[in-house]
Amino acid sequence: MSSTHVAILGAIAGFTIYLGLPLGRVRGLSARTRGILSMLAAGILLFIFWDVLTASHDILEGSLAQAKAGDGWDTFVAQFVMAAVGFAVGAFGLAWLERTVMRLRPRAPMAGGSAGAAVIGGAVPRTADLAADARRASLTMGMLIAGAIGLHNFSEGLAIGVSARAGEIGLATTLIVGFAIHNATEGFGIVGPLNGVIPSWKWIGLAGLIGGGPTFVGTLVGYQVSSPALEICFYTLAAGAILYVVGQLWTTAQRKLSTDLILAALVAGYLIGLSSDLIITYGGG
């Protein structure tokens, strides 16, 4: 399989994320329905969290077995440190990024003067300002979810590229089909938590690029390079980021749904993620 064919198939696998993203443009859904959609998305993310941590643990266990057999401990220690740092950076880095983004644009003053003067003067924010802040917070969270999914999808792309380079065309094709279906559900996972905000087509285009593009890039990288250390890095970064996002989604959903409904939606979302992944496993991936 040539590098051009690999690139085309990697793009197909990655950009099927756009199949689920247009759901964010659907209007008229109640707050309760959107809360359920948000927790379905969180359930899908929980499956991805388990999936990436399992993959990183498998690599670490293999490295540990080699060290125990006498191959030296340097590789295992380095990979363990990378896993720990990656997980922490993924979680705290995303939290820092959200706070930074939300501080980039100060709220406009009520009438004249600077935003700082309005704060010093004790001006009460207008309803329009508060609504704009809420919209920005929802769109920011959706984009952060896209980023977390993108880290995960880069690792999926690595698997496609490595299989294609090894000449395992059947496996690579199965991975592409499975990941394509899986990524379609991830598109829904990005827009589910938008809390009634209708994103622009430009926003959807960017979210798809951030969430699905790494599958394409990972496919190209995996076709050229095979690196367990690189895989661990992206697996743990994705896991840490997803942990933060799920926590945020849970906190928001508690204000709209009962605990039982939250848990039911989480389970359903997890099963959606699991079902799409089983397609890959069935094909030998």
C-alpha cells in the first residue's frame, strides 16, 4: 500500500467525525434532552478513557516483562515517567487551557469606559453579557472535548499506519472501517454537551479538524515511525484530558438531571463506544 493510499484512507477514517457533528445544529431540544445527550457523550468519553489507559498499560507491562527478563530498566522507567507526566499534563493542562481561554475576552462594560472601570465601579453585567459568556463557555468546552478526542485519535491513526506499513492490508482496512464508525459517534460526543448553544458551521468545521484531523496525521506518522514511547505519550495525554472533561460534564449535568438518569446515560454512552470498538476487534484489530 503506497503512502498516498494510506493518506487517503487515514483521512476517511478521521473525517467521518463530521457525520456526528451536525447534530449540534438541531434546534428545539429541551434542557433535559440536552443534558441526557451531554451524559451520553460523557459515557463515550469514559469508554475512550478506559481504552487509552488499557493500551498504555499494555505497553508498560510489556516493557516491565522485558526489564525483568534482564533487558535493563531504563526503558521501563522512562516509559513509566512519560505515562505519569502525560496523564498529569493532560488533566491539568486542559484545566489551565480552559481558564486561559475564558479570560481572553473581558466582558464589555455597560455603557462607555473600559471593562476594568466597569468592574471597579461595581457595574452589574447585562443579561446579554451573561448569555454571551455562557455561550462562549459551552463552545469552549465542546472544543476542549474535540482536543481530548483528537489526542486519542492520533493514537488510532498510529495503529492504522503501522498495520499498513507492515503489509497487513486486511487489518489496516478493518481498522479504518472500525475507526470511521467510532469517530462518527465521537462527533456526537463533541456537540452533545453544548447546552442548547447552536454552533456555527465554521465552529463545526474547526471542531472536526481538531478531533478528526489527528487520525489522518497519526496514520502518516505510523506509516513512517513505530514508537511505543510516542504511543504512551498520546494515550496518557488523552486519558488525563478526558478525565477533566468528564468531571466538568458531570458537574453541569447534576443541575439538570437526577443521579439515576445521569448514570443511565453514562452507561448507554459507554455501551455505544464499546459497540463501535467491538467492530474493530471482530475484524482482528
